[in-house]
Amino acid sequence: MEQVTVIKIGGNIIDNDAALAQFLKAFAATPGKKVLIHGGGKLATRLADKLEVPQQMIDGRRITDAETLRIVTMVYAGFINKNIVAQLQAAGVNAIGLSGADGNLVLAHKRTGAAHDYGFVGDIDAVNTSLLHQLLENDNTVVVAPITHDAKGQLLNTNADTMAQAIAQSIAAHYQVNLVYSFEKSGVLRNADDDTTVIPKIDPATYTQLKEEGAIFAGMIPKLDNAFAALTKGVNRVIIGNAQHLPQLIEGTSGTSIVHE
Amino acid sequence: MEQVTVIKIGGNIIDNDAALAQFLKAFAATPGKKVLIHGGGKLATRLADKLEVPQQMIDGRRITDAETLRIVTMVYAGFINKNIVAQLQAAGVNAIGLSGADGNLVLAHKRTGAAHDYGFVGDIDAVNTSLLHQLLENDNTVVVAPITHDAKGQLLNTNADTMAQAIAQSIAAHYQVNLVYSFEKSGVLRNADDDTTVIPKIDPATYTQLKEEGAIFAGMIPKLDNAFAALTKGVNRVIIGNAQHLPQLIEGTSGTSIVHE
């Protein structure tokens, strides 16, 4: 099967023009078919501040009220997505930027039944595999903003890590998919403040043990849960690591590899 | 040849949620392959006001400085484009929203040599006909935001009327293309303030005469010049009229038809 590399780029890289440009250069140089999913970074928060739209947080998670949804739609699907696409086009990559609403790429429903009302937040129901397949076969590199829709006209704010996982899984029947979560840290760290404590490889047994020891930074746990879920759904390999070391992550010489066993 | 309807929807409709919803319902009901190009409306101006980004105008045209480019990218390619796509998806249309940067759909260059520096404004060089063809053949309805790129990483603000014309022309070799400029007026009017003075048909001879008589509202002249240019480049028919009468415009029973002779 042909390979596809699905890469999630985290918010801290997006907030840093120089780091983003370096990442996009390495991304452009990555051979083969590719999908890029970007997070939102702090631009949306800064815009909300300027517009005096108060941002409510519960347990570190943003509540997406109607005004905040307008802002994240503008920032994620507009500003960030189109600037990434333009930079990739300049680097010779035939990038095409989509939200989950476009071509019904990622269908979701408004989150219900949670302890808190997170507002216009979408949990994913389905990925339009045939659209992805069509675009990839036409040598388009798909750049995805973390905005979905519910097919009833409602846009929804959706976690970019989860979108990357859902997209990677959805094409695993057609391609050998490697899923890379890239961000500002060097991988899964034993000590969140020490970038030299990367755990090079985590299998399910190691993961259970690390959680029991409390040896994994809490913020990493959803990422790792997503990674193991992706493996069980047919994704070939999941790598977590520093966006500035993209070639090494793809080679497997940097970051943390999440493996079946 | 199969028909494609290329429709430009003007700013005043976009500013009015009810009018836009009614238009999108009629658009969804229009049979066959379709492309929708939307303008920006006053949302960008309102956002610029809120963000205290001063808007400079020369002869009624906005100067797109770097801050304004950020705003129009967010509003046109983000907010408006994705909301239209979500509404069309809800109406059962497989809409996919793109800017000119996406898939190199519309390549442009920064305007030079004008009497004034309009800033980050793009004049169109080329349309990616094969991408449009690919999407239309896969039954995608393409929704285009008036933002282009220069293939060097720069996004550019581009006139939506001109984009509609360039897109219509670009596919005229593959399809029988009808180009509809829809807005808040009933067509080309003899008296700009009287919606009952629609000129039903304009050919080149009539056009020359109307201009000589000063019988056409000055703001219509670029639209008509674009319309005649499109006809000479293979577009089948150009119709100018009220967005609320879309079925009648397409049938030819409302609005102004621009014809060769």
C-alpha cells in the first residue's frame, strides 16, 4: 500500500512565524502523500481579547459560545488555514485547505451529556474518506482546520488531535498511514520540564505502567489515548515529537513511537 | 456540453441573514453543476472598526494594508465561506469552500502600475481549470472566497466580480457556462433608484448607446465590461439581477441578459 503521512501541528508552533515557516519547509520536503491538520494557537484568544469577547474556561478547556465560534471559524479556517496553504503553495506543494464542513469532510455533532456545556464543540461522527481519497489521488496535500459541521448548518469547534486521529483512521484501509503529532516538545517526556527525558517507545504495557507511576504529564494522556485508538483502527505508526525535527520523526530517529507491542 | 451555472452573490445579500438563507435555498434547488463566488459585504469593515484598524478608501475602493488583508482573509475565507458551505451542506448540496490559494485555484499578482497603491490587491493571472473540472466531475459545488495568492506565499484581496468572470471563462471549453451576477437590484437599471427600470437585454450596440446617454449607473459599468469580456471568452450567457429571483434569472425571465448581439 502507498504511504500517507498525516501530521498534526500544534498551536505553539503556529504562534511562532519562524518556527512555522521552518516546519512548513520540512513538511514540503516530506515525500509522498500528506495531510496536515493544524491547531489554533493563541491567535483566537488574542482576537477575542481585542474584540472584548470574554473567554470562559472550564478545566483548561475553552467554552465555545456563539461569538467564540465566529472567532475560531475566522482564525482557524480563514487566517491560519489560508496562510499555511499559501506558504505551502510557494514551496511547490499543491495544498488545498479545508474545514470539516467542506465536502462534508468531517461530520460531527454538538457535544451533549458532558458534565459541563462546552458550547459549540463538535464530537466527530464520520470522515468523508472518498473525498480525501479523491484529493490525495489527484496529488493534493490536504490542510485541515479544526472546524467541523453537523450537516444541519451548524459549524462546530473540534479538537485538532482528535481530527488528526479520525482522518488517519479513515484512510487506513486505502493507505499505509503514519500519524505524527508534532508540537514544541521532543516527545512524551518522563519529566515535562526536561526535554532530554523523551521516552522513545511506548507500547500498551509500558503505557499502563507509566500512568500508574504518574510518570506522564497529564496533558499527554489524551494524545496517547488517541494514539493507541488510532493503532487499533489500522493506523500503521504514531509518532509524537518536536515539529522542528519532522524528518527525524518520520524516520523514527526522534520523538516517541507509539506501537502495538 | 453539460451546463455549469457560475453565480456571483453580492455583498448586500451576505450582510442580510434572511436574504442569504433564501438565496442559498434557491441556489441549492438550482439543478446541475454549480460554482458560487461570494463577495465580502460589510462584515470586514465592521470587524476593522471593532479592531480599530483604520480603513483607507480611494475613489470608493478599499486599500488592503497588511492588517486589512488579515481581516478580509478571516472574514471572507473563514467566516462567510464556511457558513455558506455549512448551510449548503444542510440543504443537501455537497459544497466545498475554497480561496484562490487552495489548490492554486486562482493565481494572481499584486497590482502594480496603478495610479494609487491599493496594497495587497491581486489581479488575476490564471485559474486552475483542472481542479475545478475535477471537483465538478465529482459532484462538488465549489464555493469561492475572493482571496487569491501569488504562488510566493502572499495572499491577495481580489474583486469577486472579476473572480466570477475568470472562473466562468476558465471552464467554458469544457462546459456550457451561464454566469449570473446576483445582487440586491433587479438588473441593469435605467434609473438606479427605480427597480422597475430594468433593461432586459443589452448587446454591444445598446451598451455603447446607453453609456453615451449616461443612462447606466456608473457602478454597473465594470460589471458590464466584465460581462462582455466573459462572452468573448466563451461564456454562453451572462445575467445580472436580483439574488432573490435566482430561478427567474436562470430561466431568463428576470434581470438583464448580456448577449453578443
